[in-house]
Amino acid sequence: KICELAEKYDALVMVDESHSAGVVGPTGHGVAEQFDCYGQIDIFTGTLGKSFGGAMGGFTAGPKEVIDMLRQRSRPYLFSNSVAPSIVGASIEMFKMLSESNELHTKLMSNVSYFREKMLQAGFDIKPTQSAICAVMLYDAKLSQDFAAEMQKEGIYVTGFYYPVVPKGQARIRVQLSAAHNTDQLNRAIEAFIKVGKKLNVIK
């Protein structure tokens, strides 16, 4: 519907694929694939720090005129915080890998489903998601920090998110799953969640 309105009023459509690229859609090519609107999106933006595994940086893809303007105006080009060449090279290779095979996407979605199912069975409150990020809801800011600290003692690195990063009363543990995780690693993380969850009276 957005694309139809843009065509009617001669507007441009920009899609932020930060959470969806590499995950959403039948082959993980994002919301444009999911809603079958390739060719109707003018500008794509995204991050290299999530599904693409680059740890930092992002991208904008679009018409030459837009990219030329960004090269003159955007801070990564004007100042000294541009993305390291090694990360750019690795990210470009990742785009190639995703265009050649769906294997990584299939594994990632399998890991997400497995983790969510086991965590829900254990009694945790997990927000619905179509991304590789699972939000384990705790609702209390201090509890989210205490929980994350206890998880790190168990050798599992997770982060507590609370206001202003998320709305007040919506504190959570953010878990980012990867196609590189194997079942044993997922089980270890789930076991740690259960142990800490019982210790902090989050689950019974």
C-alpha cells in the first residue's frame, strides 16, 4: 500500500532493512522480498552489525544521485568514523554468500525456532519475532541488568535492555541468534537461562 501511494504521489520509498535483511522473507532478503515489492523500493538502508555479522557499520543502496549526495553529506564520509576496509570486504563477501545459497538463512531460522520453543516451554515470556533477535521479557530495568550479569557468570553473553532504549516497563534480555550456533550451544544458553531464571524468581 505504501508503494502504491508513492507511485500515485510521485514519492520515493525507503526501507530500513536493519532487522530484516538476512532474516525476513522466504530466502532472508528482507521485507521487500516478503511483500514482493522489489522494483518499487527506491532506497534501502541496513546495518552490517546484525545478520551480516560485520559487527559495525551499515549501508545505503539506491539511485546514483542519492548515493552521490550521501557521499558529500553523510558523516561516515566527512569524518574519521568510516567503516574499516576489512569489515567492508567481509560484508561484501557475505552478500555474495547469501545470493548464492539459502543454507545460512535456513539454519538461522531453525535456530531461532528452536531457541524460542525451548524458552517458552521453560516458562519465559518471549516477544513474537521474525528476526534473529529474541526478546526475553523481564519488564523491570534492574532485574534485566541483574539477569544479564548472572548470565555472564554462566559464560553466556547477553545484554539487558531498558528505558530509554525500550519503553518504560518493557525491560528485557536481548538474545541475538546466529547461523553459526549449534544445538549444543543453544542448549547451554537455555540451561543457563533456566538456572538464572529460577535463581531470580523469573520462572518456577
